[in-house]
Amino acid sequence: MLELRHISKSYGNRRVLDDLSYTLAGGEFIAVMGESGVGKSTLLNLIAGLDTPDSGQVVIDGVVMSALNDDAATMLRRRKMGFVFQAFHVLPHLTLQQNVALPLLLNGESRHRALEMLDAVGLQGRGTDFPRQLSGGELQRVAIARALVHRPNLVLADEPTGNLDPDTAHGVLMLLRAEIKASGASAIMVTHSHAAAEMADRILILSKDGLHPT
């Protein structure tokens, strides 16, 4: 599903990632931990094609991201990837159904699955509500529904429970894991939380020496 081939990335004189290689199997859910500034968010940006490595290749389903132009990279992200962020990034002026349906709309697909996904994340009958009517945990459920509604092959989650209390975070992570496993997607979650990381199949530590299991 995902291959990282000898990835290196620097910003000015600071080397963030150095000759990093890893292969993510289909259906695998990994958590990536590490000290602040070690390059966790940079790694996600490189995988998503939002940034380019100085050397090496990011390969998604056999496609080398750096070989794509901006339009082609955008289309691959829309079709193959789903994103869950710490700050939710739910659009306040859209209903919950409209928020969840955005990936379907961008891909030219039928929007009926948006309500199915809201049901799946425990928000039955809330499709016409607006984000201002929801708690933080409910907003993250909307974000999970949106990330998975178009059946992506790869889900990238960046500190998805960073703004949630521990009990709500646990429920959201249980849901995220269940939905990822049900859809057969591969997933990478960057987190500082050991409790969150334990929800993954494997925990990897990112350091200047690469990605290594705990």
C-alpha cells in the first residue's frame, strides 16, 4: 500500500528525516511516536504529497508521488487518502451531512453514503445539524466519517485526540480503529499519547535513526 524508500528531508541546515525506509502493509494500522520536532508531521506531509523529499521516494499503490504534477497528486489524495486532524477542520457553515459528503462531491460520487457514515459513527439523525451543535468528541466523529466515506486506501491521522479529554479520546479511537478495520484501509496515526498509540496494531518510534518498533 505504502512504501517509503530512503526518504531524506532537511529544512535549511536541519536534517529532519535521514534515509528513512518503511513498508506499510494493506490493512495495517500503525502509530508513530517520537519527540517533538523529530519530523512526525513532516512525515505525514511527505506521504500525502503536500511536501517533497530531498531524496528518496514515497510510493502509494505503486505510484511515485514526486512523479505526479500538482493536479495528479491532488486527484490521488482525493481518491486514495482520508485525513483526520487534531483540530477537526469541520466546516462550520455546512451541515454534518454536507461536511461528510465533501470527499464524495470532490470525487463525483453519489452523496447518499454520507448519512450511512454518520449512522456508523453514532450520529444517526444528525445530518441536518451544524457543527456548532456538537461537542468536541462528536466533531471528531464527523471528521472520522468524512475521512472514510469515500473508502480510501490510506488514512492519515495527525494527533486525532489531542483536543479531547481522556474518556472521549478513548471512545473516538475505538471508533476510528473499528471503522478502519471494517473498511480494510491502512492507517498511520501520529500521536504523543501512549494510550492512543496502544489502539494501533503496531507502535513505531521515529528518531533521527529512522522508524523502529518499540
